[in-house]
Amino acid sequence: MNNRPFILISNDDGYHANGIKTLVKILSPIADLLVCAPEAARSGFSCGFSATDYLRLKRRHNMGDIEVWSCTGTPVDCVKIALSELCKDRLPDLIIGGINHGDNSSTNNHYSGTMGIAKEGCMKYIPSIAFSSCNYNENADLMPLSEYIIKIINKVLKEGLPKGTCLNVNFPSNPPFKGVKACRMTWGRWVNEIQKNHHPRGYDYYWVVGEYVNDEPEAQDSDQWAVNHGYVAITPTKIDVTDYEFKEQLDKWNL
């Protein structure tokens, strides 16, 4: 009998990205792995899926003996199609997004395709985690994350997660790390998001760019403070976004 956990891995940087290859290298000694990831970068797709186009799967062989598939769709598409077509005989014990090349703390949580993977798994009632590094270098050495990744995964496999909760884990740009902090999401926002340009053929076009502003940089219980001060930030994220306190006020509106 195989007692090794079965883990489904995806990302939003593409099946060929350094981060997902590193994650496979970290986890292959302790788990059976299946990789289904976008064929190209799909950053910023959040929980988006392909409602108006078909999907294609292609078997890849870029990670040794690990079963790897690329999908033409979004990160969430990858989870959906993997669970439907590639996991018929065995459901994953865990779904993981990452390792992402870039910070997914604060309100980036809502835009992140890496978090979309974790949220989709969570909505399927499968324990799910997103791992991101604040180091944007696509060739960065991410192996120093391994000790923390294995500890977090083993704890989740042993203890489970509450229904409707997944984990958003963000690592500082560079090791060594000072430790792990359980955090809340930081209040922050993106500004100067649209860059307008004029095309030589006579029309205007626009790039979505932007600069992130941390609106509470000294809040020591927040995920941004943690990663900015050398800590691994774990932010539990709920699928149920109902504001229960305000709901009580709405009940009094007599609508």
C-alpha cells in the first residue's frame, strides 16, 4: 500500500518556470506528484477560468519521472482539468500553487493566479496552499525555502485545514529567514496603474502597470510587515467573503 501523500501542483508562471521545478525537487522525496500548469505565464488571472474557449492538455517531460502536463488555460483551468481528467483514480491529498516568482501578500491575494489555485482547491474541499517568493528574479535560488515548505506541508497533511480556508504563504526576497509569522492581510493598494501610449499608426494604447502602496507599513501583525522584516508570512484565507458584522446591520435596515 502506498502511504505517500498525493499532491497536485500548479502555478501561474508556466510549467517551465524555475519556481515550480524547485517545488517539485523539494517535494518529490516525500510525496507522489502530479503537475498541471499553464503552458505560458498567466499572472493576474486570480480565479478566472476559460468560459468561452476550449482547453488543450499536452504531456511534458521536463521534470524527470514526474508526470507533467501543460494546459492552454488559466491556473484555475489547470486545477479543474487535472481533477477531472488526470485524477480519476486518486484524488489529491493536497493542492499547491507555486512557487510563485513575486509577492502575493496584501491585496495581491485577490489578483494572484497562484492564490486562484489554492482557492479552487479549497472550494473542492481539498487542503490547499499557495507559496510565493518576494524575489522576482525568475532564476533565483529557491531551495532555501525547502525547510519551511516541508514543515508547513507536513503540518497541513497531519492537522488538515478548516473547511473554506486555504493558506497564503509568502517568503521574503532573500534568506536567511527569521522564522514564521501567522499574519492578517495588509491594507494596501495599487496606484498609477494605467500607462497611456500613442501608436505610430494613429491610435492610443494602454499598459496596466502600477506601483504598490502599503497603507499601514508599521502594522506588525500584517503579512507585508512580516516579509519586509525577514519573516515567512502565513495568511489564512477564507472562501466565504461574507461580512457577518455588517450583515447584522443590514438586517436592521428593514429593506
